[in-house]
Amino acid sequence: MFGSNEQVGTGEAFTNREAQWEAVSSVLTEHLAQIADPGFDVQDLEAPRHNVLIIHGVGGIGKSTLSRKLEAALTDAGRRPAHWGAPVWPESPRLLPVRIDLARAAGTDFEQLVLTLRLALARRVGRGLPAFDIALRRYWDATHPGEPLEEYLRRRGLAAMAGEALPGQIKGAVGEAAQQLALPGVVGSAAGQVAAALVTALRQRHEKARALAGCARLADLLEAEPDLETLSFYPHLLAWELARLPVKKAVVPVVLLDGFEDVGDRTHRDLERLVQRVVWLMPNAVFVITGRSRLQWADPALQGQLDYTGPTAWPDLAPASTPLVPAARTPAPAVGRRQLLIGDFSAEDCEDYLAHRLTTTDDHPLIPADIRAVIARRSHGLPLYLDLAALRFLEIRRSRVPTADDFEADFSALIARTLQDLTGDERHVLRAAALLDAFDIPLATAAAGMSHDAPALRLVERPLVHEDPAALWPYRLHALVRSTLRGADDRTDDRWSEQDWQRAADRAHTALGDQWTTAATGDRALLIGGLRQGLRLARDHRLDLGWLADAAWSYVSDSIWEPLAPPAPANVPGQATTIGHGDDIALDTPADALVETLSALAARQREHRTRTADRLTRVIDSHLLPEDLTDMALYYRAKAHRDLGRTGASRQGMQQVAAGTTRLAPAARRGLAHLARLDGDFPTAHAAAQTLGWAGRQNRVLGDLAWIHAHMDQAAANYEAARTDAERHAVAGERATAQAQLAFVRAFTAPETADDDLDLAAQLLAGLDLRATTLTTRIAALVLAAGAGGEEFLDRANVLGLEVDASGVRAARTTLALARCFHHAVLDDAGLDTAIRDLDQLTRSHDYAYYTDIAHFMAGRPLHFPSPARWLDGPEAVRSRWRALVTTRQDRLRTAR
């Protein structure tokens, strides 16, 4: 209204809160059934309590709005949102919503809370409640001498809630009691003397006190010193009075306590203790509490700080169980069924909210759709952000037309709102945790540089921290809170300098490395999680590589290739530059180069090998990595060159790495053996393979030589040995690769077992990202089907050919072409000529030239222009074995018919 000179409509789209309404409705339904039970007794102080519901969430999520909407919906069904279902409740007793704002800004104290409850009943019930009113009048006269209750109510803004009726009802209750006790007029007007006389009558079980004799604890409360502590027990009297109201006047208070985070903290619980008494002593009322944190009343450890604690007292607030999280990490408490975490808005809800928040005079959205989309994306579903963005829109609109770029920013106000109820230590841990994608208690404590876990333990109880007990690190900050802490202009008194952020990043990086180096060997999940977080920290804050170098070697050794690329960085405190993606990446530090190296290696399973080679070339040319990691880039670039058919470049790179002493030297020697095999220099390849050992994957290299010579049984034995070696050394990627090759050779010779081999290969590939190996299994399946299937075979081969071309893996292209030749050789059809011609075009003047020789061997055709391949036992022996594979398949197919 005051944000523009124009007529701008404002509204509130109340969305995404059906679950909370359903929970409230369910609690009220259960409660009404409970208090209607003949065995229910409000004076039973030992029975477990089921009269409380907690709705908690991060600041700005809409808890107060929900509380007000619940009050409106329970007061008048016509004000209930249309998307909230209509509950089925009995006409009697009636629900009496009473909303009490406990936020510091509201200035509500405990005395006012009790008076608010009584005022609500004064308006709805319209009669005195003698047991409570006499006690309250005695308390008032003792603690507020000379101050009329009417004046107090007017001064505190409570007069509108039947402030005129309540003093009269209290006076009437006191007068009626004095009359029943036959006290003189002057004496009867003094609440203290009426109380004393009533106590005497109750103790003596006098007939005059019969009306109040059913309240077993009334006499004790009237005798107690009338102070705040005693006042906190008076709600018991209120509950007793409510229980004896006639049916026509019966009500069930639904007390909405909002802003509960301001009632106290984890150390100072004095006010919380008084409020808890109210809830416990009024079991016939329902309390819907909204605040930032879950309620801890079911925690037995709070015994002594609060009167009623533990899961027996509050079964609905206690977790059903305490789930265990990964070893050496702090167990995370589950949440009871009456503790609801209020969620963020969905993208659709954000759009609906913004469309209604500001409207034109003809009721159209004032904020354009493109700006609404940007705001919704950056809000992460937090309603407070949406409101702040609406205010920013009006502010910009005063001077010019707002654009979407105006809203690519965070709000400093969110920082103040987030931090306002945290202690100094908790704020310190929160900022450190904002550097991490996920964390546990030890990691957050170490990143903050603290010597004790208590602040982190308190912080993770806040709703701004999301929890996944099954995750590697169970905690993560709300996305908007995290981005705001790191990106917005922080104006708080204890804000961090850039040096503070840098030191915290260094501590976090070190702590991640410590967790990985001290963990059990083979903890792949911790390795990948640590690399993803560690690489981002090192890149964004220009840190030394440290433990990341050893972690990078552990990553490549398993040949699994999980995606590692951290998200694109933003300009955040403690970060010097903004780095792009792809060809625009600025490689300025060793961390930049290592991020690009590992990202390229992982992405090569999805990208064309040309892209892999180009990315690794930029890393090598940057000269930023130490020698051993430079060799990593050199080796995998050489592999990419080999896959692309660039044999000369591949050989040069392999020779450079093989000549050194780094960890990849044995693999590079294997690479040279592969290159000799690709050239058809089989004696050289065979001789080199004899010296490779496990580190050079000797058995797999021998298997690759054996199947080319159609020694399929020997190749199978080699691949089985390679798989066993990989299992012994726990290298999952190598194990899957060896099994895929085993399935490939058995597809030629043992169709009856090849299906099982392919199934095992698929199982071993599950969870791995090995593109070339996966293609091998697909080609093996085609070889298994060769000679049958007709058009279906060709369709499958054509589809697979497209995937192979997209990969850029030359070995897969040539092997697929060879499989086509095998199929047509078995059929002995006209397609064989085309298949051989295509294979020849693919390999002429390139590596794998001998594949054309093999195709002729398969078909039993003369070879007029043989390749320069040097066969281990001569071309005629190889011809004979390949031809035998074809005729054996033909015989098997004829028998099957």
C-alpha cells in the first residue's frame, strides 16, 4: 500500500500447507475422542500427554502465517482455504482458537499468557470460573496491589478480548463464593479472606464448599504463596472448570503458541518450564506450537530443567527410533509423529504466491513472468525471500522498469533473520558449515576451529539444517540460507572478513582430508564425497592440493569414474575469481587444473574422446600440476588419442609416461603393448605383455592378443585370470572390464554360457560409469545373436552404431564392424560384401587393418591384399580357427532348426 503512488493490489497466496492442516485436523479429531472417553480425567497428573503438536521450520518459512491462518480457519469455516479439506467434528464441544504470540517483539510474558487464556474463555463461555477466578484474584491483589485488572488489560492491549467482561466475572465468582460461605460484605470483597475461608471449608469438607470440593488441589493452591510460580499451576484449575461446563457451553481451547523460539534457549528454560506446565496441566486443551526448533520435551536428559520430560510423558514427541548414521558420526535424532517440519514452497507455489502478492487494478500480476521465474528459482521456496523480492520490485519500479537481472542477488535481511536467535558460537559454526555441501558434527566443529562440539550439536537441531541419516554426512544447510550467508552483504556485528572465510575454508579442507586418510581403506563413498567437497574448496579459495593428490590417484585406480565436477563457483567471501566452464575455464591454480583433469576423465564416459583430449591438452599446457599428476593427464590423453585412431600421438604420450617412474608407468607400458597390437605387430605386443604383471594388467593384454588369433579358450582363461586379479586387488572397474571381455569371447564359442557371462557383466557394471566397457557388452550380445534374427540383428547393430559413433571410441567402431562381418559370414549372404567393404574403409591406412584379414578368414575368402600384420603362428593357422568359428555357428543354427 505504501510502496507506490499507484493503486497496487496486495494479496497473500496461502499455498502448500495442506499437510499441516491435515495434521492439525487429525490431532483435534483424536483429542476430541480422547476427552469424550469416560475414563478421561483432567486431574490425572500421571497420564501421558497427547495434546500438543509442533510445527517447526526455518525463519521466514511461513510459520506465523500458518498460525494466523489456522486461527482464522478454526474460528470461521468460511475463512478456511478452499484447498484445505473440511473436517468432521461434533457440534459440541466447540473449538475455541486462542492465538498467543510469544515472539520477543510482541512482549508477551507468562502472566499475559495466562490472562489471554482466561480472556478467551470469558468471551466464549460468558460466566465465572470460580476455582480459577478466586485464585487469580488472590494472585492479582498480592502481586499488583492498587492496580485494577481492567486498567492492566487496557494498557496491555487485551481489553478487546472481553476485557470488560473478565473483571466482572472474576468479581462475581469471588462474591458468589463469599455468599456461599456466609461471609460479611466487607470481608467477602477481599479475595484473600475469601480464599482463606474457602480453604478452611474445603479442609473441613463443609457443605458450603460443596460446589468446589471436586477440585482436589484447590485448597493447596489457595494456601500457596501467590507468586509467579504458583500462577503457573493455576491452569490446572482452569482445566477443571472447563471439564465441568454444561454441554451447551462446553469448549475445547485450541491454543496456538507462535514464536516459541523466543521462549528460551537450550540453557535458559525458565519461561519454557512455566509454559510446559500450562500444557501439561490442561490435558483437555490442544496446543499447536510453532517455532524454529523441534520441541525437546521427550528428551529424558532435560529432567531437572523441565518438570515433565521423557518419552513416557510425551510419547507423540519422542522419536520412534534413533536411526544410526555411518560409523564414527553422531547419531541423528528422528522426529516424533507430532513434530512437523514445515517445508519450502514448490516452484508452482512460488509462482502462485508471487502472482498474487502484487497485482494491478484489474487483478493481473504486477511482477512479470520472467522476473517471477528468477525470484522463484533463487528463493529455494522460502516465503520470506518472496516478500523481500516483492519489496525490491516496488523499490526499483519507482525509478525504472525492473529486469530479471535485478533479482539475481540475495538479501542481507535474510542473514539477520537467520542469525537472530543463534548464540555467538552457533553463528560461528553456521558460517563454517556454509562452506560445505554436507557435514557431520566433527566436520562442522573442525571447520569452525572450535574445540568442543556443543555449538554444532545445538545448530543441527535447528530447522535451517536438513538431515538425512543415511547420507555420508547427515547434515546440510537450507540452500537459501547457505547461499545467502556466502553471497549476500553481511552487515551483522560479528560478520566474517575475507580472511575469516579463507581460514575456515582451509580448516574445512584439512578436516575433509583427515576424515578420508583415517577412514577404512576402500571407503569409496568417503573418497568421492571428500573429492567433490575438497576440489570445490581448493578451487574456490585457491588452496594447496594437499591430500587431494593422493585422493585423485585413489579415484583413478578403481576405474569407476563417478562424476566429480563441482558446481560453477560464484563470487563469495574469500574467493578471488569467478571461473567458467568448458573452454572458458581459467586454469590459474593447481586446484583449477586438478578439477579440470578429473572432470575430463569422468566426463569422457559421456563425451566424445576429442573433447577429452582437448581438455587434457589445456591442463598439460598450463604446467600447473606436479609431475605425477601431469603424467596422469598425459597418460589419459594418450588413451584418448588411441581411441581416436591417432596412433602416433598416443605412442608419443605413452612413451613419455613409460620412461618415468610415476604410478602410471606400468599402465603406459601396457598402452604401448596395445598400440603394437593395433599396428598388427603381435610379436612385439606379446613380448611386452610378458613383463607387465598385475600393475600393467598382463592377463587382460594377453587375452586381447589371444582372441584376435581366434584362440577363444585361451582368451577366456586370460580374462578369467584378469577378473580374479581385479577381485583380489578390489578394483571394481577392472573386474567389470575383464568380465565384459570374457562375455565377448564366449559369445563366439559358448552361446550356452555367454548369457550368464553377460548378466554377470551387467551386475558388475551396475553403479559404474564405464562407457567403452558397456559398449563391449552390447557388441558381445550382437555376436551371440549372429546368424539369426535377420532384420532385427541389423536394426540393433544400426542403433548401437550411432552410440558408438557418439563415443568416439575407435576400438568399439571396428569391433562392431567385425561383428557385422561375422553375422553375414554365418549367413553367407550378399550382405557380407558390403560388411567387408565397410570394415576395409574403416581400417585402411589406419590401425586395426588386420580386422579386414579376419573378415576374409571368417568367410573363407582369399585375401589378395593382406595387411602387414605379423601373426604369432602364421596367417593360415589364424584363418583356420576363424573359419571354424563360423562353420561351428552354422552347424549349431542348423541343428536348432
